[in-house]
Amino acid sequence: MEVPNLADIILALDILPPVPIYLKQWVHGESPISTWPVVTGWLVGYLGVIFGIREIMKPYKPLKLNGLFQIHNLFLVTVSALVLVLMLEEILPHWYKHGFFSAICNTTAWTPRMEFYYIVNYYIKYVELIDTVFLVLKKKPLAFLHVFHHAATALLCFTQLEGRTSVSWVVISINLAVHVLMYYYYYATAGGAKIWWKKYLTTFQIVQFVIDLFVVYFATYSYFAATRWDAPSLGTCAGTEGAALFGCGLLTSYLFLFISFYINTYTKKGAKKAKGQHKTLRERINGSANGHVLDALANGKDPSVLDKVN
């Protein structure tokens, strides 16, 4: 007896309303936010909103919004985990039967269900833009990495839907796994929890991009080797050239940006903290020695006997 997967169980419950074809399938110009002008408008609007709110908030005190922030993050944890499970149960049997190369490069890996999951993941990226709204309402600093990463990832997902790159599931599934942990971290810390593994979450993000780049570079090479260069390859890879090159370029920039963030946040900060502690200790010692010298002078003693204190 074949065990039904999660998608079959959800469909069997018959609790979902009828979904229009342009929401189940990617239809350029009909699916929401599916053309370049509309996508550009959304992302420019995102930048306008967050920087506009930041200006408006200047004379006001930061808003706490912890309850709403927790609800937002719990929603993203749940949806990210659900889409991750649905994607893996769809692609892993293909990988098992036909091999990894087929799973990332064959057109048959782009199934109707996978396309629907890619669409859901794409729209989640617009929900994630609310992260930045919370930041500006709380009057937190707007880091370039945060703003760029949020906007560019929505654009990346759009280009891969347009280009129908079968390798997309590798990048998306690892990203969803990272987001389950990341949004749980935000949810927990907003409730006052102390989380010790923040540094390792950043490490996981860097490892994510290393894996992403290895796979997408290989898939892109396979495409060009088979179609343009007549070079050794396992065969061509599904997807348009523009989508593949854009993905390679953007993911490469992510890797360097996150490594820079890690160095500035953990390596340099750690060195600066240690230096500050050393300086404080030296000042305490010097302050103690100077105090002894003043006491000695006040009592008519020779302060040279205190040289050994330093």
C-alpha cells in the first residue's frame, strides 16, 4: 500500500477553495506580480515605504510591536516549513529514481506541483518585506544587506519562475530551511528568550550560499557546455540563459555580503570587545597604582617603593 504524501492528504481534506489557474500555474501577465513593470513597481514601492516611514518616525519614540512581530514570524516559520516539506516530498522521489542531475536539470523535474510551490514561495518573499517595516517602526538601523537581500530575493524568485530553471528547488529548499530557523529566532527573542546560536545561524546562511553556488554554477556550466561550447558535460540543463546568469551573479553577491557581515559582526566585534576589556583592566590597574602613589605622597612616603605595582 502506497503511503500518501502531505500534498495528497491536504487535497483529500477538501478544505481549500477552488484556485484559479493563474494561481496554480505561472501565467505571465495573469498571475499576480508576474511582469517586469509590476515587479519593479512593488520593489520601488517597498524602498519608498521603508525610507518614508523612517523619516516619519524621526520625531517619535520607537514602537515595541512585540506581539505583532511574533505573529508575523510565527506565520513565516509555519509557511516556510510547510512549503519545504511539500517541495522535498515532490522532488526527492525524482532524485531517487533518476539521479541528482536529472532532478536539477531535466524539464520533468519542473512538475505542476513544484511550479505551484515555487509560486507560493515567490509570494512569501513579499510578505517577508514586512520584516523591514517592523525594523523602521522600531527605529532599528537599516543595514544595506537586509534591504538589498529582501528586495533582490523577490526579484530572483520572479526571474526563475519566468526562466523555468529546474535547479530552483535546491536554492529554495535550503533557503526555506534557513528561514524556519531564522524566523523562529526572531519569534523567540521577541518574546524575551535568549538564543545562543545566532552566530551559527549566520554560518548556516554562508554554507547555504556555498552549496547554492556549487550547484547552480554546475547547472549553468552544463547548459552552456551542451548548447554553446561543445564541452564535456552530462547534458543540457533546463531554464533560460538570462535566469541562470542572473541567479549565479546574485547568489555570488550574497555570499560575499554575508561573509563580510560575519567578519564585521563576529570577528571584528570579538577582537574589539577583547581589546576593550584589556583596556579597562589596564585602566583599573593604573588607576589603582595612581591611587597608591597619591596615598604615599599624602603620608610623606617615597612613592618609588610602589613601582612594583605597575
